[in-house]
Amino acid sequence: MNDPGTVVPFTVVTLGLDDAALTALARSGQGVPIVVVHGVMADAFAWKQVAKDIAPERPVFLVNRRGRVPSVSLNETYGVETEVQDLLSWLATIEGPVDLVGHSYGGLIAVEAIRQGANVRSLVLYEPVAYPFGVEALPLVTAAVSGGDLDAAVEIINVDLSGYDRAHVETLRSGPAWPKLMELAAPASAELLAINHFVFTAPGSWATPTTLIAGELSRNRPPYGPSVDMFLQALNLEDVTILADQDHLAHVTSPQGLARAINEGLATG
């Protein structure tokens, strides 16, 4: 067991598939493993600050989805099912059940993996998304990415899709994170297209204990609020855990607060 106060490092682990090599960040520990699936405009490394405070004594796997170095790039047949099969392949390497965390697009992937038989003990969803999501912004993002203008793609994703003002974008553009955001924008159009080509339907039944989390600032506004409502109804959940003064990016702006909410939603042990 990890000693209290001891910081256990994350290491890069690789999973070889027939057509791809996938990576994750892994932390050792004792107990049921926790698997985290990130969303669009993020990677496994963006979740390290959250993960260090998620059940520190337990194993954690931060999946680094396709399109993120050093995982493989997206291919021509890419879709939601590609991501679901990737997640199922990761879970097949873990003995026994896991507790699963999905953010944004990762939430949709997590739900579909459970629907296909993943051995999941509990599920935490942080602002999961599904069709229709960012439909109006999708052609703009696609044109920018196809034209190689990743700077514009990041701005469009922030302003036209997520609803931030341009002052927020200018602050980001002048900061150290902008080159990384441009890198993460490269697969964004394909991912948004995949989300909007996938028809999410309510399961006939849902037995997995599930906690749904949303930021106070995004709970009741598009594009995230309507998607949260969709999952709330589809999974027949009773309520939503609200992160005060946060939006869709609490993994960046309030990692400790998000970790606390996740810990409260996970099964223990």
C-alpha cells in the first residue's frame, strides 16, 4: 500500500494493438484500480494534478487517447466505437473490476464501454457530452484544422463551441499552454464529428452506480448543460453534483476540488 504522504510517480505504459500503440499514465497502489478517460482538447497529462489526489493509495490509469503523443494518431475509420474498443482493450489488461471516470467525450466512451460489458464497479461522469454537441461550430473547426490553422481552431473551440469570450482566448494565447492547445486541436474536428455521428440512446436498464458532476458555471448553459441533462435522464440518475464557481475545465482550474468530488462518487476499497 502507498504510505500516506508519499507521492507515487506516474509512469508511461504502452498497449500494443493490431493497428496501433496506445499509451496511458499509470500509478501503482492497492485496491480496485481507477481508470480515467479524458475529453477533447485534453490528454492524460492534463489530468495528473487531479489524479494525484484521487484515492492516493489506489492504482490509477490515465488513458492517453488516440491523437495524443505518444499514442497513435486517429485513422480514417475513426469513430466513437474506435474509442470504446480501445478502452475495452485497456480494461482487459486489468484483473477484476475497475472504478471508471469519464470527462466530456470520455464520459460518452465510458458509458458505451459499460454498455458493451466492461467490468465497472462504479462510474463518475464529469459533464459528459453526446449528439447534438457543438454542431454549429463543427464546420468552422473542421475548416480551420483542414487548413492547418490550429491557432484559429483553438479560438473557435473556445469561443464558438464552449462560449468563452475573446478576452479569455487572448489570455490563453499569451500564456505557455497555447502551443499544447494547438497540438490538441489537431484531432478535435474528427472527435467532434465522431460525437455527432454517434446516436446516444438511453440504456434499457442501468445498474452501475453512477455519479454525475457538473460545473456551476456550465450546468445551465449550452453546450454542456443540455448534454448533462441528457445523461441525467438516460441513466435515470437523481441529481447532479455541482462544482461551485467552476465550468467544464475544473481539471485545470480546480484539480483538488474536482478530485474531492470524484472521490465522493467512487466506490471505496
